[in-house]
Amino acid sequence: MGVLREMGRDQLGSIVETIKAKVMGSLKRKAKNEKSKNKNKKGSSSSSSASYVKMDKTASVKVEIQSRHARKLIDKTLMAADQPGKMER
């Protein structure tokens, strides 16, 4: 504390401002580095997707999809049959 008493308030304020500026500069550099790392990661993932091979649907999946479509069509037809006075467009 003796050192602080010997220094004037102006000197102490100056030192604090210098330290703040250095810390802020360091934080800005770190943030910039992190942003560039994130950009590099995003760029690398798109290049790896170029090697992605899309798989064909299996026969069982195709049958399941057809069954769902058929079930929807049957339900729609039954609803229309239950309401003979109304025509659905």
C-alpha cells in the first residue's frame, strides 16, 4: 500500500487505463482467433460432405412409404363416402 500512496491518483489512473487497454486488445485478438477457427471448421465440413454418398432406399422402406400413401387415400375416400352431399375439391 505504501507504493500506492506515493503514486499520485493520476499515475494510478494511467496505469489502470493502460492495463485495461492491454486486456481489451488481448480479448479482441482471442475473439478474432476463435471466429477464424469457427469459419475454418465450417469450411472443412462442407468439403467433407462432397465425399458423402447418398444411400438408396431399401425395398422395405419403399413398401412402407407406399403403405402410408395408400392408407391416406383410403381414409380420404372413406371420409368422402361418409359425407355424400359434400364434394371435396
